[in-house]
Amino acid sequence: MNGPDNHVHWWLGVADLLGHGMQHGAIKLKRVHLSIADESFRVLEAIPVTRPASRVVRICHHGISHISYSSVELAGQAVALLAAAAAARGVVDGEHG
């Protein structure tokens, strides 16, 4: 296919790729981030003086991290779904209805 529709198809492919990249990248980064943070929190947990505060901070840290990474994951999923919906709707074929 030639013409402007070819560009739309290309951009929908880019959007799909970026959406999936955001989604899966957020999942992987969250796993790495939390495992690195757990190492530090384990050290703080072993010290009796810092144990009570580190438990509270760990819960807050992990909660905020889950929300942040899940938001990025959801945004990536939304981008990929919107790109797929646009392609399925026929935008690529020039059917705008």
C-alpha cells in the first residue's frame, strides 16, 4: 500500500511497539527495583534500632512503587490497545466509520 495510509499503518505499529515496551519494561523494572530495595531493607531490618522504622518505610516504599510502576504498565497497555483498536477499526484501510 502506498500513500498516506502507509504512514498511518507505520505509526500504529510504532505505537503498538512502544505500548508493549512500556508495559513489559515497567513489569521488569518494578521487579528489579523492589529486589534492590529489599536488600537495603533487609540490612535495616537486621539492626534492632532501625527495625521498627524500616518496616514502615518498606511498606510505604513498596506501596508507592507498585502504584507508580502499575500506572506506567497500564498506560502502556492502553497505548497498545488503542493502536490495535484503530487498526481494527479500519483506519489503515481508509475506512473511517
